[in-house]
Amino acid sequence: MDTSLPSTMPLKTVRHTGEAPRTTSRLAGILALSDLEVAAKRLLPKSIYGFISGGAETGASLSANRRAFERWALVPRTLNDVSGRSQKTKLFGREYDAPFGIAPMGAAGLAAYQADAILAGAAVEANVPSILSGLSTTALERVIRDAPNAWFQPYVPGHSGMIAALLSRAERAGCRSIVITVDNPVPANRENNVRNGFTLPLRPSVRPAPRWSHCTRTKSFSYGA
């Protein structure tokens, strides 16, 4: 049997041969998630890269989480009809194309200008859930306007009046889902932030990388204000 592929077959149908898809974008060399981390380390100032990639204290929980995910594996089932397979799932009455989405990431705008809105827009395009962090650098109203199904993850203040005002703002913006974080009753001890000189707001002493400073502008941190 001749198993060779015809030379006229479009590139996108033969990616399994090992040939990388052609692209002229800056993502040309990005073939896996780990490649993104390498690229980010080159682009971002050391303090901001450490803030995004690091965990609290010695990073023990971060490492344990990664090991836990590594224990999961896809088990192949050959010679089965997969024509009807689907990753679609329903959550809170809405159908999504995959059972995962974009988690809330505080201060994502330090990595790229308007990153929160970009992530929410990408989730809309892929039809997966996305959660806007309460420490967003993009206004809640802007994100919900462009991604009306985005969820909002506020850090609930300790005063009932402030809680009511925050929830009212989310409701006025059209937010339909609220995610409450309950993982840490006190702020995390981010030792890597101290070592790298990272603070919020950024101190003037931070020396930005040229490419990062060209395309990134930071704003105030106040629940996406």
C-alpha cells in the first residue's frame, strides 16, 4: 500500500509529519507551552517575570500542583469510532467548546498592554470560560463589554458597605457570574518578589526591558479601575 502523501496536500493537513506550520508572526518558534515561558523570560523584566512564574515562599505548593497534573495521562483506545466525540460541556446553563478556560490572573497587564481584555476576547473566540481577576489593570466594564460571559473574581473587602458597592458595580457592568476566592485568609509570602525587587505599584527603580516597555503601559490597581 502506498502511504505517501500527495505533494499538493495543504500544509495544515500534514502537521503530524513533524513539519511546523508556517507563520510570519512572533509565535513562529512557539511549538509548546514551555516555549512561551522561555520567550516571556527574554521579553519581561526580571521582577515581572518572577512575579508571574513564581509561587509563594519556597514554591512547594507550585511544584506539588505540577506533579499532581503530571500524574494524569491520556489512555489511547485504538480501533474505536471517534467521529462522535466532543469536548463540549455545559456549565451554569451555557455550553462551552471545552471543559477548561482562562483562570483569573492578577496584574496580567504587566505582561502585555490590555492583557485582561485580550484574554477575555480569546476566550470568546474559543468559546471557553474566562475569569477576570479583581486585580486586573483593565476596567471591569471594558472587559464585560467585549466579553459579556466573562466571570469576575473579586477579592472581597472586609466591610459590608464596600462589598455591596463592589457587587453593584459588577451588576451594572453586566457581569453574570462572581467567583469568590477563599484559598488564603492572609496575603501570601512571595519571597521571590522581594528577591527580584517587585512591588505594586511598580517602583521607578525597576529597569524595564526595551521591548516590554515599548508595548506595555501599566495603570492603577483598584478592582480593574
